[in-house]
Amino acid sequence: MEDDGSTLPSYLKAQKEALRAAMKTRRHAAWLDAPDAGLALRDSFLRSFTLPEECVVGVYSAKGDEIDPLPLAIALSLSGHCLCLPVIVEKGGVLLFREWKMAAPLVRGVLDILEPPPEAVALEPDVLLVPLLAFDRFGNRIGYGGGYYDRTLRGLWTRKKIITIGLAYAAQEEDSVPVSDGDFRLDAVVTEKGVRAAVA
């Protein structure tokens, strides 16, 4: 994962910003080319992972041209998994997670992202599905620069082991993604074309 960029060396910050700009264009093209990629993503995931029934799965509400996790979320819900969505309480803070039931209404959050309302039950995920802009075969990820997942995982890891799986279009893979010392690696990345496990 990544921090918010405020403590990064200038050259590394510039590398990450240049990659973000390039990957936004590439991801948008992938979104246009594969409108049903979310269905293929679901199938890729279910072929490769069998999650314990009791585990809590953190998903996300797709925004813009992010690959859509909804088909996968529906399948996991039908399999009996408890789902939760991230909630931003304040900018620059950590993510909280609230239970998400398929029929329950969502509200617009701080960054105009759909999230469960305040009365929804607070949960901590055992498996966290993570959006991204770019990734490499080592499990390194470039996000949007806000550092929310990075800060959140630091806190969660003090209490439990979290499995982190990125969701992306295959076109978002890079040979190498610039990282800093505090960046977390994903355990795997699932795309519409299959699974890319992180290489140690």
C-alpha cells in the first residue's frame, strides 16, 4: 500500500504521481474495452480462493472506471460471507468498516463514495479487497495518494492478520511499481484474466 506522500523523497513522489496519471488513462481504456470485466473478475476469484465461511470480507464501492467488485460481492454474500464496506470518517484518517447487506441502502460519504450509514454494525475484515491504480507481480500497489489503506492496515495488523487482495484490470499491471519503506504488499491481485500472486 502507500502513505499519503507527505514524507516521501521528491523523486519518489514524482515517480508515483507520473504513474498515477498514466494509469488513469490506461484503466479508463480497459474499462471501455471490457464492460463486463466484473463478471470475469468474480469467476477468476472464485476459481482461485475458497474463503472460510466465518470470515468477514471487506469490499469497496466502485467509483468511476474502477473494476466493479459487485458481482463478486453478491457471490460471496450468497455463500454466507459477512461483507463490510470502508467508511471515511475524516479526511486524512483511517478507514472504518461497517456491515453491508445487499438490500440495505447506502449513503454518500466524505469523498462521494457510497458507504453504509452510521447505524450499520461496525466490523473488522479478515480479508480485504483493495482498489488500485497500478500493481506489479510482487504485490506492490499504487493507489490514489491519500494513504487511507496504508494507515488502516498498520492499525489492523497490530490486532490481527489481514489477507489483502487487490482487484484490478489486467492492463493495470506494471513490471515494477515504485515503493517506499512503509508500503504494504498485497498478498495477491485478481484481474479479469486471472490471479497474480505476490512473489516474495
